[in-house]
Amino acid sequence: MTPKRIVFLVLGLLFATFIVQNADVVQVRFLFWSAQASRALVILGAFVLGIIVGWVTGRVLKKEEPPPPSFTTET
């Protein structure tokens, strides 16, 4: 097991523990919309939304980078 995989596993376990301990029902309000949901689902939804936004942003920024200069040797 690589150190990177161990770090991800530990962080995942900590996140799962945090979600399980926050299972209370809360009211979520956004603009004119309101709903009741488990706090764990709200946290998990925010986490997943953050991953998606980060992934999309990375893809967009990667496309905007200019290609690296090609080094050709002329003889």
C-alpha cells in the first residue's frame, strides 16, 4: 500500500465517522426553497458537489493552458 493510498483511506474513515456522528435532521434553506434532510446527507452532498466543481474547474483550466513549446533542433 502506498503512502498516498493510506492517507486517502484515513481521511475517508475520518469523513465517514464525521458523517455518522452528524445524523440529525436539519432544515436546509436556499433562496425560496426549503427542505428537511439528514445532516449527514447535506454534508455528503456538499462534499460530492465540491469534488465535481473541483474536477470541472481543473478540466477547464487544463484546456486553457497553452501547449508547451516544442524544442526542435535545426541543423
